[in-house]
Amino acid sequence: MSDSFKFGFVTIIGKPNAGKSTLMNRIIGQKISITSHRPQTTRHRILGIHTDDQKQIVFVDTPGIHSVLKKSNRKTINRVINKTAISSIDGVDAVCLMITASGWSEGDLHVLQALEDCTVPVILLINKLDKLKSINDVLPLIAESSKLYDFAEIVPVCAIGKVVADNVDRLMEVLERYLPSAPAGFDEDQITDRSFRFLVSELVREQLFRRLGDELPYATAVEVTDFQLLDGKAQIGADIWVEKDSHKAMVIGKAGEALKNIGTAARKNCETLLERKVFLELFVKVRSGWSDNARDLYSLGYDEDLK
Ligand SMILES: Nc1nc2c(ncn2[C@@H]2O[C@H](COP(=O)(O)OP(=O)(O)OP(=O)(O)O)[C@@H](O)[C@H]2O)c(=O)[nH]1
Ligand SMILES: [Mg+2]
């Protein structure tokens, strides 16, 4: 490893649904943080580690920051989620604030407020460039943004890579400039700090977010109860927690169809992650009030985030 090798931490923050997890997965080249079209998909802080010849960047993907002024956002889980995101700004080398090409919303401005006393460089990412008729349409937004805050850099990107100039490579070059010279902090083949067991529970939760309607995904959680990596295969059992009996019926669906589809899709993603055949058994359990109960959140792995 050369003396000029760079190593550092970069937090990605922004309002829910901006595309933070999509960008991190794109950079790492694997689904380590789940994504969906619904806001507040990410609930935990998740590290994604990129290593190449010049640098190692540890990305911190955070839950979308939302306003707690809205009554529906006042549950314990939502307060924990906001705290997780905001506390992830401390001690990193750069912060990427992500908004979208549709412009500054009230939610974005709320996140910007959290950066008021931030002493590390803040790089503004303008995501979803593909939604613009022409790339040039982003120019007025860049001008407007530079008046709002003293951003170290402004980088328009397209996390899903749907435009030719998606700028992700440029972003990596920009970030390198903000990292200190230091040897790598993680093994070069390590891509996250989270265990396979945790990632599997997230892959199940992703399907709940993608396949269930309206409010229901927010009232569910997943706990892996059995996880055995065997020769060439894996045996996994997981409980899906719901708040009430009527939710249980919806997750299972008519003749078990919904649960079957959730299981099939999650199993395929688990097979890609674990690189082996996976047997996945899902059970739906009613645990009323879990999302507002600190003890339940603790047992679901929000322990670090509850401190
Ligand atoms: N059109 C378009 N959609 C995108 C782009 N990046 C992400 N998305 C979509 O935006 C939605 C939200 O993406 P996520 O990565 O889950 O967003 P997030 O910011 O992590 O959201 P939270 O975890 O809820 O805070 C998903 O449906 C993505 O496919 C992009 O560049 N263009
Ligand atoms: Mg996310």
C-alpha cells in the first residue's frame, strides 16, 4: 500500500426516498442496503466499504431524516431513526447531503438545518438526473443551492445510472480529495460492517416494503430466528412481526399467496448474497406495539441506535 493511500468515512444523509441507499449499493456493487419506492425504507445505519488501489471509503448510509412535527412520525421508532441519521455526521471526513433534481423541498430544508453547526465539508448531491428533460436543467438548481449553504462541492448524479453521464465516477474522485492519507481500516474484501444474518432480515423487510400496500410495511419488522450456513446451502427461518391480527392476514394474503411471493423474492436475493442455495421459512407473528416499545426495538437490533 502506498503512502498516498487515502482512508476515510463519508456519511450520506437526506430526506426519505432521495436515493441514498441506491447510490451506496451502486458504488459498492452489491445490495447491502435495501431500497424501495416508499419513504423511510432504511431504518439502521449501515456501512458500505469501497476499496480500490488509491483509497478506501467507508460510506455511512442513514435513515431518511423526517420532520417529527407530523403526528404520524412521533413514535419511538421514528425518533430513534432521526437520531441515528443525525448522530452519523459526527467524526466523519465528509457529509454527502442528497436532494433530488426536482428541487429543494421543505423536507430537504429541514435536513439542511441539521447541518447548521456541521464542521466537516458538506457535498451536495443532486440525484435523479434522469427525471430532467435535459441535463442542463440542473444548472439553475446548482446556482440556487450555492446560495443556500456553503457547500464544499455540488455534484449532480443519477444513482440508478439511467443517464450516460451519471457522474458516480466523478463523485468518487471528488470524495477522494476530502479523505486523509491513511492506511485502509478494513480488509479490502470487506464490504459492510453488518452480519449476513442482519442483511438477510433486511432482504425480507425489503420485500415487505416493495409488496405490501400503504401503511402496512411501517408496522412490520423482521427477526431472523434460525441461520445456518451449511455446505453449499443455507437454512434460514425468520419471524415477520406485525402489530395486529388484521395485518397478519394481509401479509399472508389469500391462500398464502402474498407471503409466498415475499418469500420467493427474498430467497432469490439471499441466494445472491450468500452465493448458495437458500431454504427460507417465514412466520408471521402478532406483537402489538413493537414499533413504540424500546425493549422490542432493542431486540430487533436498534440497540446501538437507542443509546
Ligand atoms: N428515477 C430515479 N429513481 C431513483 C434514483 N435513485 C434512486 N431512485 C429510486 O428512488 C427510490 C428510493 O430510493 P432509496 O435508495 O430507497 O432511497 P433512500 O434515500 O435510501 O430512502 P430512505 O431509506 O427511505 O431514506 C427507489 O424507488 C429508487 O429506485 C435515480 O437516480 N433516478
Ligand atoms: Mg435508504
